[in-house]
Amino acid sequence: MSGKVEAIWTKRAHGGVMDSADQATLVEGEGLVGDANFGATRQVTVIEKEVFDRIEAELPDSGPVMRRANIMVSGIRLEDSRDQVLTLGDVKIRIRGETRPCELMDEQCPGLRDALDLHWGGGAHGSVIQGGELRVGDTATIEVAVPVG
């Protein structure tokens, strides 16, 4: 499956403003430089553009930045991608699990939490296993991880 990086965001603080960027640096084992979750367990969060295209048709006041994810991709299905490797340009992220939508979604746009609730609509979270520079427009692919050992 092949797609591309559509958007990049960092958050200054937990619950803080989401800043849009054309490029970002990701560090192996740490996450996205300048993001409030740098060094946390959930280093990076990823959403699908196609999910938000559908949701914006149902909820015109919604937008992908409301999900508060770091990266938006197109052409990639995140559902059931646990333990798969998402390659974004030179960066590799091991998907650890689904990012479940919470009540904060409805505070931004009533109905957004339910709209994101099915089929990993809230996206996925993962760990950076190969750092590097990431840019909007970079190629995105996803594949099953090769077992080590």
C-alpha cells in the first residue's frame, strides 16, 4: 500500500495549540522534535486523510487538526496495523496500536468522537524506529514488520 504525507503538526504542550509544519525531524526512540510527547510512550500519532474527507462531509465544522495527531497520510489504511512498519520518506514508525478518540473531540466539534470511533478512525500511535527528516509530500508505505532474531 502506497500513499503520501499530507500534513505534519506538533503540539507545544499537552492540550496546547497544534502547529502546522512543512517538515519535521523525528528521532529514533524519542519521537517528533518539538512535540509535547517527545520521549513519551506514544511518540507519534498518525491519521488518514480519507477518514477526514468522509467526516467533513458529515460534520462540516470539523477538521483534521481537531484530532490532534502529528501526521496525516493519504493512501494508507491504518486499521488493524498494529506491529506494522509505516515508512514516511526516510522515517520508520512501528505502529503500536489504535488511538481512541476521547471526549475532547466533542468539545471541538459535537459528534466528532462518534464519527472517529469505528475502524481506527482516530488513527494510530507508534514509536520511531528510524529517525530522519519528514516533509509534506513524502512517500508513505506500510508493511508487516520482519521479525528480529
